[in-house]
Amino acid sequence: MKGLYFSKIQVITMWVSVSNKCIGCGACSTISPEVFEIYRNSAIPDLNKVCGNEESCIDAAINCPVGAIFIDY
């Protein structure tokens, strides 16, 4: 069908954030490498990759030694 366009819509089921308490230990990026990356001694979550990796994000938050990862639904 000519002129008909579809765009991909991603539904974010969970919001992940990292506070300034992060010490960059890398526990989160080991547990959930799809979502977390360590950059300049701090974890950076890729919010575009949270969907489908919710369980590993929760595991990363639980195992963060300083409690710097926050999950919001």
C-alpha cells in the first residue's frame, strides 16, 4: 500500500536511574550488561534496552553495594 507508514513504538514498563552515590564498581554491568555501562566511574543505564531486561535490572538494583540504582514502575 503506497503512502502507508508504520513506526515502531516501544513501551517503557520500568524506569531505571542511577544516583550520584554510584562508585562505578561494575556489579550492575556484570549482572545486566545489556542495560548498564560503566563510564567515568559511574553506571549509565540505556533506557532503550530496559524493556525485555526488567528482571536483570531488578537484580542489579538489589545487588548494588551502595544502593545507587532506583527502579520505578
